Amino acid sequence: MLDWSIAWPAITAAFLASFVEVVEAFTIVLAVGTFQGLRPALMGTGAGLMLLAALVLALGPLFGLIPVQLLQFVVGVLLLLFGMRWLRKAVLRSAGIIALHDEMAAFAAETAQLQEEARRHQNRVSWIAGLTAFKAVVLEGIEVVFIVIAVGAGRGLLWPASMGALAACAIVVLAGLIVHKPLARVPENSLKFGVGVMLSAFGVHWTGEGLGVAWPGHDFAIVVFAAIFLAVGIILARVIRTKAAEASS
């Protein structure tokens, strides 16, 4: 029986992480479609999705060969790496040290780059546009695949985590097709902050389990770890913002 007390956090983490990555990929694919038409955008996207599907099919059977405790340790370390990286960027953006990600600016930059490539290689514009869409889907998609694997593999939650990722893809694509412009109003930094907290909490919990640690409260310890990471992240953002303001003045 599926333990929904653990499945829902896994689904939510996979959904939010995938949502952010799909928004970024969709922005580039939309730029390709706007600049060069639907055909290269769809061909590049389709080829990228096929490669990602092959990657999932190739990796899936391998998990049955790995001992559960070792798998939990590896998954925990992966989650910590992803979570701390996302949390670090979110904290620095909240503190104003690095700029917030702007989908409209990314769309404009990608379109300008495609125009520059068109001037240099007039006979290969469609091929370059399709390759751009392909790279965007693969690069962002690989991160989604590994996050889904990391979130789901530790407790046999690959299918629930995959459902969360697929739901995020469907929502972003549907919203993007309706508005037909970059999803600039998505609170990306807030999402990355939340995802960083969740992934880091899962990472600490599953790394400990892989090392044989018996956490007090068992799975409830994940909630405690998430609260700690959230509090530390908020405090760090405020401290860094204050230090930066003092330095600038």
C-alpha cells in the first residue's frame, strides 16, 4: 500500500521542481517557435523528449539491482546536492545579491541569439532553431529526470514522483499555449526556495537512513528538517541583505 504521508511530499517536490525547469525550457522553445515557426520547435522538442524517455527506460531497471540502504544513501546525497544548490541561489536572489530570473528577458535574449545565428548561417536557420529547442528540453529535462529519480527511488515512489512531474509539464504547456508568451509572472524564486527546502530535508533524512540512523519520529523528522532549512534560509537571506546594504552605504 502506498503511504500517502510520504507520497504527497514526494509528489509536491517533484511537481514544483519540474514546474520551474519546464517554465525555463518552454521559454526557449517558445522563442524558437516565434522566430522560426512551429516545425523546428516541435521537432527539437520531440527529439529531446524521446532522448529523455530512453534515459528513464534505461535507468529504471537498474534500481532493482541496488541494495535498499545503499540506494537511500545515494538518493539522499543527490537530493542534498540538488536542494542546497537551489536553496543557495534562492537565498542569494532573495537577498538581492544575484538578479531574479526574468522569463521575458530570457525570451528576448534567446530570440536575439537566434537572430544573430540566422545572420551568420542563413542556410541552416531551421536546423539551428530545432537544435536550440532540443538542447533546452534535454538540459532542463535531465534535471527533472534526476530530481524525480532522487525523490522517488528511496521509498519506491517513482510513479507518484513521475505523476507530479508530468502534471507540472501539462500545466506549463497548457498555460503557455493559452497565453502564447513567456510565463513571466511565475514566482520562480519562491518556488526554488520551497523546492530547495523540501529536497534538502528529504536528502538529510534519506542519507541518514542509508547510514543506518534511526530518526526520532521516523518520517515526521522530514517536517522538522524542512522547518530548519526554511528558517535558516530566511535568516541567511535577511543577514546577507543587511550586510550588502551596509556595504553599499
